[in-house]
Amino acid sequence: MTFVRPKKHLGQHFLKDENIACKIVDSLDEKSVNILEIGAGMGVLTKYLIQKPDKNLFVIDIDRESIDYMKQHYPQLGDHLILGDCLQYNLHNLFSDSFSIIGNFPYNISSQILFKVLEYKDQIPEVIGMFQNEVALRIAAKSGSKTYGILSVLLQAFYEIEYLFKVDETVFVPPPKVKSAVIRLRRNEVLSLDCDEKLFKQIVKTAFNQRRKTLRNALKSIAIDNEYTSGELFNKRAEQLNVSDFIEITKHATKI
Ligand code: SAH
């Protein structure tokens, strides 16, 4: 097989710029040994990843054509090439301790990949990923910005997020309709939030689902102690709150 036919429904836009591929791979922390690449495509990142000595690399793709191509061009990967859906795959089968994730992610499932990262957060010290630029900006956004949202808060509770560089659509085949960007997530020191984490997530989601309303109105469906909701903080809107504000609110709420 000479190439993988790009399939739109799988978010296949293949990176053709070798310098950018190299730069993405070089953004990985030298110390990470276990690495999972999501979305092999035709292996433009894999090519640089396998050049790094002493790495334990697994590569997953949902497309049989991609995996067949990879088997032909990177036979040394052997059973570290996996045909599967990264969202469904039990990653504990691959790594028993920590692992980094890297990839030019399929844009149609990039948020779901990040929710999966959160699920495995205590095993994932680092993620280097190409995203649609808008999504990258949103994840990295700080409170007060219009693009700050659910994923920004949930991820920033556990990761430091760095916007690394913007990528033009012309470096992909076929070119996507949007600009892209590479970001890095690094696990922070927080082992657990000082509150019920499920409730925290629910509160963040509820607050942003009605982001134009003040918290007092947006969080009406959640049982929060009355004296607390009469305070100044509840005149604000979700996008004006940082992670620790949301933790404080969660501490004053009761699980329903
Ligand atoms: N890394 C390559 C490919 C990027 S395109 C490059 O930079 O050129 C995104 C890749 O993700 C495609 O190969 C696509 O088949 C794969 N993909 C899409 N959905 C997936 C899923 N759910 N699980 C694993 N891989 C997926």
C-alpha cells in the first residue's frame, strides 16, 4: 500500500510538513518512557518517535488501512501497533504505570480524548496534542476570557496548559477548514481536589451551560447553602471564576 486514502469521518488530515512533525515530537519531555500515539495515519509523528532511544511506544488508529500501512512501513513496532478506537480502548492493558500521550488528534473527537485523559489523569503526566486552534485556545484560556469553558476548568484543575504554536491549514493533506495549534498539558501537583470531584464537575458543567446568567440563577438546580449563595461571588458568571472558586462552591453544595 502506498498511501492511506483520507477519510473525512475519521478526521484524517495528514501532516506533510516534516519540520512541524519533528517539533511536535521534540515537545515531549525527554524523561517520558511510556508513550501512546493516538491516530497513526501514515506515521509522520511515529517516524520521529521511534528515533528516540529507550522508549516504549504504542500507536493506535481506528482505521484498518492506516494500521496496514503502518505494519508495512514500521514493522519494528510489531504488536505495539493497535487497531482500535482510542476512546473505547482500555489503556490499562498497555501500561501499568504512567504514560504520555501524543498525537495530531482527529478533531471530531478531541474533546472526548481530553475527557479520557481526565479519566486516566493520575497515569498521564503529559499530553502533546494538535487541536483545532479554537479548541486549543479554549483549553488554555484563563478565567475572564469569553472562550474559557467547561474543559478549561476541568483540565486546569489537574494540568498546566501551554499553547505551543499555531499551525497553518496548508501543511495538511487534505487541508482542514480551520487553523490548528499544538498544546502541551502537564500534570500539576494536585492529587485530589479538596471537595467532592463528581459534584465539582457537575457544578462546572451546570454553571457554563447557562454562562450568561449569574451563578445565583445558573446554579438554581443545585442545593447550595443559602447564606453562601447570597454572597458577592454569586453575582458573577461562570467565566469569571477560577478553579479554586469552583472548589469553594462545591464545598458549600450538597449532593443530590
Ligand atoms: N498522525 C497522523 C494522522 C493524523 S489524522 C498525521 O499527523 O498525519 C488523525 C488520525 O486519527 C487518523 O489516522 C484517524 O484514522 C485516527 N483516528 C480517528 N478516530 C480515531 C479513534 N477513535 N481512535 C484512534 N484513532 C482514530
